[in-house]
Amino acid sequence: MNILPRSAWGAVPPKTPGRPWGTGGPIDLVVHWVGGAGSINIRSHEDCPTRIKAIQSYEMANGYSDIAYNLVICPHGTIYEGRGLQVRGAANGPQTNGTKPSVCLLLNVADTMTPAMQDRILDLNRTVTPGTILGHREVNTTTCPGDQVFAWITTHRHAPPLPPIPTPPEDDDMPRLVKCDNGDPMVLITNSIHARWVQDEAELKDLTALYGPVQTWAPRDFYRPTLTGPAPAPWAGRPAWWPYR
């Protein structure tokens, strides 16, 4: 999760140090918008830091010690620190400022929430601001964050999380000799990514000397390795201890 620091938008220092989170915080994520008349007129990504700086200037001129929001998301999906997540915000209202982080979308009433904004809200909720995604109107008397954003919140906040991206198994340093616990004596030599059948009793003896005894695995323990090399020879010529398959 990449969150750009305050220096990315030219923040001035706060008038007073930020206050620590209250008991139980931070939890949940309260979504806001700028909510001014007309459009916020962001024509390119270069406009976004200027808009955030303007918010800070306005709020500090109207009684706030700093920008009120903990985080800001621009239409292009970039997340910026507002006050940051180390201290409580001042945007939600007195009942929840101390426990619930706030994020402001750079939108006015004539602007539309972008898919990139939606993705970043879900990313934040999955990674750094766990709990429930809330609209500002749910914690204070306001129309913020607008009907379109609020409708999206109510639709998506209870959606099941995306499954984690599977991590491919690492290539073990030492191969292992394994067979299934279903009674089949066929033996594989595997490093969990690649595997091949052991060809005969003589090879099995040599490999056992190198890598230790054959391990018996339940089917669930197999990594489904990619088999390489030839299959064991047909029945003719195979040692008697190796049954036909």
C-alpha cells in the first residue's frame, strides 16, 4: 500500500501537535468528499497536490490546526497523507474523530467517484484501516459524501474480501523422496516445484543415500509438482518389487 507523504503536496506544519488515538482506535474508515459547488476541476494529476494544499489552507484559516482528514484520495487513485494515520483526525465530528480514520475524496458535487478511488478505499480497508467502511453521514448530520459515493459504500462494504494472491512454493534446497500413503509404492524425487519418477531400485538406493529415506505423504501434502523426464519403464524389465500400474 503506497501512501504519499505530506511533502508530496507541500503541506505546512500543523499549528499544534496531533492528538493520539482514543481507546479502541483507529478502527473503521469514514469516507468524505470536498463537496463544494460545481466541479473541483482536476484536469490532470498535477492538479491534485494543489487541491489538497488549498483544503489545508482553507481549514487552517477556519479554526483547524491542520488539514482535517487523515488521508486524501485523488481521482487517479493516489493516496496522500493528510494528518496521517499516526494521529486522530478532525473531520468526522467529536464522537468519532478519536477512533475512526477519515479519508477525503477529491470530489465536488458535480464530480463522479472514479473506479480508481473505489479500488483505493477497498485497499485501505483490507490493509491499513480494518473494520467497516462508513459514509460521513453515518457518523454526523451531513449529506457528505454525496449520494453516489454513499450508494457505492453501502453496496461494497460488506462484499467478501478478495482472495489472497497465492504465493508460489519456493524451490527447496534439498530434494526429497516421497510416495503416497495409499499403498502405491511409486516413488517421486521432488523439490516441490519439479519432480520425476524414480526409475528403478538401483536409482532409489543411490538417491536414498543422498537424500535420506522415502517420506510417506498424504495426498493433501503434495504440491502438484510439474513432472519432468520419462515415466517408469513398462512392466517388462522392471524389477519385481515395482508393481504394474
